[in-house]
Amino acid sequence: MTEVDADVDVLPLSVCLPLCDALPRAATFEAAMAHIEAARLALLGPGLLTVNLNATTADDPPDEVQLQRLWSSNPRAYPVAGRKRKTLTPWTRQLLVRAEVFIGEGDAALAQVFDDHALIAALGLRAVVNVPLLEDGRCAATFNVLGTRPHWTPEEIARVRLLALLATPWVLRARRDAMGA
């Protein structure tokens, strides 16, 4: 990963201060995610933000991962509570097993990874950053930002990762509620 230039504001004060004021006062997961989505939109422009839970259980086949959508900035195209099973691929191993950030840039990269790449393309989305949200060192959920650009800058990737970090406690709380734990 490339180092970010120290002179570049990764999270400008115009976005940081309102987010720092609003996020601790959010009463619900939905409210917190609305604040994070507003920051994402201000920082990265048009795109899509989804959060997927790793809903895999011990009863699932060992070569599959089950994902459940917990939040979506576009619920018409990507409804909340939608579930999908994924086989173990280089993408699932990187993001969900090794809990490493995945960056996909360009239509061909998205087509290799996502079954719904035609819908992604129809929405004008051309690049993704998937950030694993960790609990006890394991990927409990993913924070997924898709953008209209074909490539991400190091600063944009850092912004996505910071927003994911801010979302993590809210997502983990919502995950416990959704999974009945």
C-alpha cells in the first residue's frame, strides 16, 4: 500500500468535525450509518455503500461463506437483509478469511469478483474497496464502497478505511442484534 502524502487531508475538517459531532449522538445504527454515508458522499462523490454481515455458521459447508446485507445506501438495487452464498475464491479468502482489504478497479476486475457485475455496471459503478470489519481478529462484516471512478487514489482508499473504522462499533452492535446474540 502506498503511503499517503502528509500534506493531503485524508479527512478534511469540513467532513471530520460534523461527523465527530453527529456520530456519538446517533441513537440508532441507521442514524449512525446515515452520518457515515453523508461523509462518504462528501468525500468520494456518487457511489454505493453497503455493509454485509459474515453470517456463516458452523452448519454451513466448509467451502462456503454466507453474507447478509445489513445496510445499503441504495436499498432498491441492494435491499437490506438480502443473503448470498459465496464459494471460497481468491476474493473471499482475501477479504473474509484473511481479513484483508480488497481493492477492485475497472469493469473487468468487478466482473471477476461479483456475480451481480451487470447491475454494478448499470449503476455506473466501476471500482470497489471492501474493508473487513473485525471482531476478535476475524472478519465479522464487510464495509463495501463502490464508486463511479475506474481507479482509487491512496487518499480515497484511506478515507474508505477510516469510515469503515468509524462504522465498526455500530456494525458489531447491529450484528449482535441481527444474529440474536
